Amino acid sequence: MKNDKPGRVTRLRTLIALGICLAVLGGGAAWLVLGRDDGVPCNGLPEDERVRKSMGAAVRPGMSCAEFGEAMLKATTGDKPGQHTQQQAQALKDVLFALGFGQPDDFTLDPAMRLPLATALADYTPDVHEMLTTLDTEHAERDGRWEPPWESGGTYHLSVYSTFFRDIVRAASEDPRAYALLRTAESRHVAGELAAVPADAQGAAFSLPATKGARALGVLDGIASVVVDRLDRDEARAWRAAVVDEVTRGLAAREDGTNSADALTAGWLQDFTKAPEGQRFDRLSTQGVDLTRSWLKNRKTDEATQQALLADVEDSALGGSREVKL
């Protein structure tokens, strides 16, 4: 179903700035979780002809992956969070296709590229949301390699095949900071979509933002499970702890002022941090349900409607998670 609300990119200024700083300063020492030497520096991205053409003179064969990551961020993001030119969106699309077509399904992303790539993707959160859920017809129709980015709502959007997009997100998520950055951006987006539902909405207009948001978060749950299942006990514990810490910090960082989306996010975060420390990571798997429940209560929705939608939201989240792990 078409979802044409790109302007609702929720409070990403602090998030993106933090991600860029981490990417530039810490890229060279990125986590080596699941690191495997594929023999090709930076997954061959600086040598890819289409990537070099779309990113321009800043990219040269043989450059370090840390340098490439910095150049990619400059080429794909702009001065205003969530606002992109056609050239910026095309550059990111070319990077994603280079990874999707040039790597095996179970590939490992160069550690120095994980955080920069997640930072770039977080700036395109509405598109990431649609590519995770695979429910939007426009993104599905424009996901081919030769389909250019399109303008809508004052910015340009992109889409790539969902079959390899999830693999790319999984590869980036081997760095827990990268996963947390994407999770934080998606959490804010889901809250924004819920808060934007009109008071008199009925049918799909009422229920779809909740079930769709839960599906996207469920897909991220499944990606986290795949990453953690490949780690030993100590590595998995460290990865989970880092995710919890970064998500907490990311969601706590807000601009001055509040709105209903901010309030929804803040309420969820408050409950999240009240949970025992050892249980917080598992609480992420109920985030879609928890956000929806708070949203329904704020709307003073009747009990029967609440229970029916919450059941659908839970099923949607589980479905998204299971798809990744099949």
C-alpha cells in the first residue's frame, strides 16, 4: 500500500550528526564482530565503476575503506537531515546495488564501512522503513537497478531489491552501533507514523501504521537474532549490551520541544529503562506492541479495538522476524 509521507522523518538531526562523528572518528577501529577477510578491501566499492561515477572525484581505486566511508556520507547525505537530491539518492542506490550484486548472500561487510553505511541509511529512514516492510507498491515498482530515484514530498527517494537489502542491513549490523543507529531511527519513524494517524481514521488508515511499524521492527529483531546466533557467548553478551546502551542514548537525545511522537518515544524509553538491565534487550522484541498500546491509550480507544489491533501488531512483528530467520 502506498505510503507517501516522506516529510515525517522524525528528529534525525542529533542522531545523524552523532553517527557521522562516530563513523569518521571510529571507522578505522570499528568492531570486528564476525570479521572475515574476503580478500577485497572495502568489498570492492572504491573500484566499482557505477559507484565511482555517481560519487565523483572523491572516490579513487585503492583508497582506504575509512576514506571511502567518509566520502560516501558526503555524497549521499545533505545539510538537512532527510532531504536529498537525486544525485545523492542515486549514489546511495549504486552503493547498495554494488553490495547486493557483488557479494555472496552471507557476505561480511568491511568493518570500516558498517557504521558509515548505517549512518547514511538512517538519513533515508522512510525508504528504509518501506524496504524492510516490503508493503509499499511505489518502492516495489522502483526497486530495479535502472529505476532512478524519484521526487516526492520535497525530497528524492530510492528503493532496491528487498532480497538483498536485508542482507546488507544484517552485514552492517555486525557492528552493534550500526544496528542501534538504524533501530533508533526506525523507532522514531514508527512513533511518528502512529502520531500522524488522524483522530477519525478508520479501517486500514487506522490499523496499517501500527502493523506496518511492528513489521519493520520485527524484521530488525530477526536481523539481530541472526547476528547474535553467530557469536560466542561473550561476544553476544557484549553486542546486546552495546545495542541497549546505544538505543537508550539515541532515543534520549531529542531536540528542544515535544510533540506527540516525541511523547510516545519518551514514554516507551522510560518503561524500557525501568526494566532490569539483563532484560532490556529482550524488551526490544515487544517494541511494536508497546508503542501501539501507548498510542491506543492516548487516543482513548475502546478495549475491544485495542485488543484486536494489539493481536494483529504482535502477529505482524513475529512475521517480520521469522521471515529473516527462514
